[in-house]
Amino acid sequence: MLRLAWRRSASKNSRVDPARLLTSAFIGGCRPVSPQQNSGGYSIDTRCYRRIPHPPPSDRLTLPLLHPQSACYISSSVFLNMASGGEGPSSTPHRHTNRLAKERSPYLLQHAHNPVDWYPWGQDAFDKAKKEDKPIFLSVGYSTCHWCHVMERESFEDEEIGKILSDNFVCIKLDREERPDVDKVYMTFVQATSGGGGWPMSVWLTPDLRPFIGGTYFPPRDHGSRPGLKTVLTRIMDQWHNNRPALESSGDRILEALKKGTAVAATPGESPPPAPDVANRCFQQLAHSYEEEYGGFRDAPKFPTPVNLMFLMSYWSVNRSTSEGVEALQMALHTLRMMALGGIHDHVAQGFHRYSTDSSWHVPHFEKMLYDQAQLAAAYITASQVSGEQLFADVAKDILLYVSRDLRHKSGGFYSAEDADSVPVSGGPEKREGAFCVWTASEVRELLPDVVEDATGSTTQADIFMHHYGVKLQGNVAPEQDPHGELQGQNVLIVRYSVELTAAHFGISVGKANELLASARAKMAEVRRRRPRPHLDTKMLASWNGLMLSAYARVGAVLGDRALLEMAVQAGTFLKEHLWDAERQTILRSCYSEDQMEVQQISPPISGFLDDYAFIICGLLDLYEATLQTEWLQWAEELQLRQDELFLDDQGGGYFCSDPSDSTVLLQLKEDQDGAEPSANSVSASNLLRLSHYTGRQEWLQRSQQLLAAFSDRLTRVPIALPEMTRALMAQHYTLKQIVICGQRDAPDTTGLLATVNSLFLPHKVLMLIEDDADSFLCQRLPVLSSMSQQGGVATAYVCQDYTCSLPVTDPQELRRLLLDGTTEMQAE
């Protein structure tokens, strides 16, 4: 069943239909492989599949170089297997050191001692390829990618293969998280020519960077009918020397077809599609794929997909009285609840693992990614707003506790990821999946031996803990979830009973049960701290830090938690100090933590991409609404202006993923799928709308509408691929409320009104604070605000929409009623 699930999945970047695009581009009687899609007709995000019985297939080499009568395509992995397995520093001397040793990327450094003459992506490598007229071998991955490390051990540490690569190719190693623009281009090529994709990605390019063959993981040598990397390299060398024109011609035709097929643009005068129709269709498609017993979408492997959950709660907010709205909310809350109870949630050390290998959220792939923590924290705090359930607020705090402790740099920035694999407590050279997180029954009993007073019989704390979290003597991981035998006899903690049922089972009070379970978790956390830790990717990415900034700001505002808000401010300060080049007016993509915990940059630094700008701007807007400090709003405006200069498609609408002036990036793409992360265009559509209400810039409202029009076809046909953009479309349709609070920032009456606003889920609003300064940033941008003032010397709220404002209110409960149902007299501005 898992194999079938994997087989029908495609990478999150998949959007091209090769059957439509590539018929003319292939040689002869080619039958290109279509992207694997589910019944809804949309591609699934499969960023990091891990548990499979054996390495992914790397066969299907139907190339001119292998089958002269066939077309040029290669599919080395329809099963996408993205996971963890970073290698720690070696205690033995290195036989080889290549130029990657001078890089900062943890992924590149993991390859610094291969017997391969690796280059980083850059002009030196390009010049060498042109001078020596050699093809380029481009290998792409990231530091917590399991199969990347498998391929390194098997192939890139192999002396013979290393010599073949170094003598006959210019070898480039690329961290996809540092250069997502390059990754997207060549992943699009691999998906279009093979029907699948994933990492490690292996692509062969001409000296002018045009791809002609691509695949993913390759074993080192032939295995049955499956060709190994050595065979592939030998055949590519032969074809490069003896059949080069055909290779290059086929690659050129595919690339030209991709340029046409990936174009996203609005026709002149085109309007966005009707929001209610798109939202209803998105809901219907999600409902069709919803799994009712445990929540989530589709069967195993099951991903959290926060973009889906946020859409469902937004859909409910404008459809509260309909059965569809009620169902949407139930789908979101049930999914979040079951995830919180499941093994995908780390019950001992907090945070969430990447995804579940089963339908019940029990056995995860143990990697932890920063972008997941950020989006899930926002989703859980939203669920607490709409439901009032303390569980959801507790989980949001739980996530940020993990991030603050384990992923936060002392300067306020956030690391990228924590690996899935680590050395077992028992020792040995081999890392194992989940070793840091799992428990044997004997470990639990040894750690929690105390007999519990007043409980039935001679119950121990271990008995209560094991009952509640499903710990079994033989382990609780089914063999089909553990194909490599790494979890045999181990337990992944999962909540099997409510605290009330656990308490009743042992004849103790609910309070006593909660106390015992919390004490047990604290003891286990202490034991885990002494275990060998997984590899930590200490790269700090602007985009993911922007997502995390939003999370801290939103959770802190809803909970009124000053400590979280202070960390949000520190994150904003970190971004400005370390990832903003004020002289060049440019966001920088990444920075790095060195051994002494100092923040370092590479030279030259990598300029930011669209997602860096979009996610930071969103984070700054959320930070402004949480702190009401206008410096963050001013910087958001500045960054949006810069984003428009760098990435805007003036003609077709929307934004390119990377700077169109970069000649080394062959495809100018506009990502059109909200997957593991939201599409930067989806976030930009919302940013532009919010900023137009803060600044009065009508061109930004028009730009947002043009962006949505550019994606009109995708939104109309498969809105499930763009739930975050559908939310932006809904915000355009229902128009934003401007909530204006007039008062002194820290005065009790002001904070009372602000707490009322923050307690509610209001997806279509902007929040402003006006103090006595008529020359403030907001009053300069929106002169009408100068006419609003406190009534009777107390903090006062105005709610405006469509150029009409409510009469002023000073009572928090009256403001609450006004925001929920709008029932008060209105006056024209």
C-alpha cells in the first residue's frame, strides 16, 4: 500500500504535463511519463519520503545513449525519498579534500572530502566547462536528505567513480536550500522528462548550462536491469563524444517546450476568477481527499499540509452558517487534534516531525524542519482562536518551546532542520532512523519505577505512562512501518487514551494523572539530552526565518505572551542585521552559524529570492500587528518596493521566483503550488492587499488582482493546488476590515481592545494603532486616520470597510460583537 502511495506521488514542484509539452521535443517514438497524480488531478507534495523497503529505482534509462531508437529521457526515481542522515565529523584523517571545504553550507561541507573534484555553483565551474568543453555533472541535495547521503557513501566516496567524474565532467555540488532557483529549473526538467523527481537530483548539462539528461538517485553499479552510476557516466561520455548534436538538440527542444509550458500570465484586462466559486471548489476537492478516521488528506504517507488547514478555517470563517463551513472546520480541527496526539508530535522534546508513514499519524519520518514548525504553530494558534480549546494553544506553545530551545541561534535567528538519523544509545558506527526519539519498554520501566500512591494495585509511574502512550514490551511499531528493522522492539509514543480515561483506569484523579505524565516526560527529556544528537543544519535561511517570525508574532499576540513577542522582535532584528544588505538594498538568502556561534556570510553572499522577500514581508506585517511598532511596517513597505523592482512581471502579472536578469537561470518560473511551504506568489497576493490598506498605495491592490488573474486557470481548475492563494482571493472578494485603535500603546484600556481583536480569528483584517502623533507613518500614508481620536479620554476602536467606518466603540465586548457580526451603526468616511 505504501509503495502504491509513493508511486502515485510527485514532487511538490511538479506542474508540467509532459504529455502535452514534450511531444514535439522528444526524438522519434517517445512515450514520456506523465506526472504521478492523485484522483483530484493535482500533484502531491512529497518532499521527504524515507521509509521504503529498498533504495528507489534508478532504471528506466531510455536515452539515445542507451537505446538509440528511443527518446531522450531518464527517470531514476518515481519513488521520491527525501530524508535525513547527515554524517558527523570523522575521527580519521581525510584522504581527500576538495574546494567544498571552503564553503559554509552544511550540505556542501558533507562532500568536502569526496575523491571528486567538486565545484560549488558559480562562474569558476562554468568557465572550466567551456574552456575544456566538458559536460557538467550537477548534483543537488540538502544536508538532511537520507538518499543524498546514501549516494555519497556508495558513489561519491568511491575512488573509481570519483576519478571518472573528475576526469570527464565538471562536477558541481549544489545545496537546494541555498539556491532554490537553480533547483527549480532542473527539477522541472527532470520531472518533465521522467514523470518523477526528488533528491538527490543528478543532471547533466552542456557547458552553457542547458540540461540534456536528468535523474535522481543512482546506485554505484548495475543491479540486475538497473544501470548504476558508473554505467550511466560511461554511456554519457560515449554519447557526448559520438552523438553530441543529437543530445544537445533534444535537450534544447525540451527546454524550449518547458519555457512555453511553464508560462503563467494574465491576458490584458483579465480579472481574477470568482472567489466563492474557487473557494467552494477548493473545499470540495479537499473534502474528497479527506481521511475521516484520523484526519489529514489521502492515505499514508500523510503530511501535515498547514496550507490546507489554514484554508479550511478561513473557509469556515465566511461560511459559518452552512453545512460546508461546519464540515470544513471539523476537518481542520480533527486533523490538528489527531496530529497532536500522534507520534508525529514529539511528546517528550516538543515540535513536529516531517510526516507520518502511516495513516494514523503514529510512526513518523523523524526529521524536523523549521518551516513545518512555523506553519504548524500558526495553524494551532488559529485553531485555538476558532474553537476556544486550550489543547491547541498548548500545542502552539509546545512547538515554539522546541524551536526556542533547539533551533534558535543566540542572535535571534533560526536554524533550518534537525536530522532523522542518529547514533543509537548502544553505540556503533551506523546511524539509525529515530534513534534519538524512541524507547524500549525496559528503558521506561527503569526510568519510572516509583509506585503511585492511591492507585490500584502496585501501579508504578511506568505503568501509567506506558498505558497512556501505547508503550509495549515488544515495541509498538508494525513491521510494515519498519522495513529496515531500525525500530524493532522500540516504541514511538502516541496518546492512546484521554487523561480522564487513563486516570479512571488506575483509580487516580485527573490532576494526579496529569502530574505523573508531566513528571515522566520531564525525566525522559533529561535522558534524551544525554543521547547522541542528530545532525543539526545550522544554515539560517531568510525565507524560513520569515515564516518563523510570523509564528512567534501571531502566537505571542493571541496569548499575550511578552516573552514570545520579544523573541519575535529579536527575529526581526536578526533579519535586518544579518540578512539585509542595506547598501545594496537586497535581502540575502542565507547566513551560517560557526563553531563559536558567530553569524557568518559567504563571499559573495547569495542574493535573496522571491520567497525570501515574500515570507519576510508577511512576517513583518504580522510583527507590526503584534507589537504595533511602525518600524516593522516601514521596512515591509521598503521590501515590497524592492521585490517589485527585482521580480515583478509587469506584463503578465505575478512574480518570478528569481531575478530575471540572472542569465545562469534558464527558466523564469512562477511557482504555482502551495506545498510544504506556501508559494511565494500566494503570500505576495496577501502581502500586497494588506500593504495597500496600510499605505494607501492603490497600485498594490491592482498588482494583487493582476497576480490572481495570472493564476486564474490553475485557481479555477485545481484550487486544491493553491489553497493559500485561494485564501488571498477570498480576502480580495470579502475586502479587508481596517481595525483602528486610538489610544496609548501600553495603557490598560488600549490593551483590552487589542486583546479582544487578537482573541478572534479574523483572516480578512488589518490592525492599526493611532497614538497622538499626527505625523506618524500611518497618518502620513492614510490622512483619514488623523480624524479618528479617543472618545471621552479612553481608548477607542473604529472598524472600517469599503470606505465606511463604524461609530467609535470603547467597550471590548461591544468591539467583539462588532467584529463578529458587524452589527452597529456605520458612518461614511
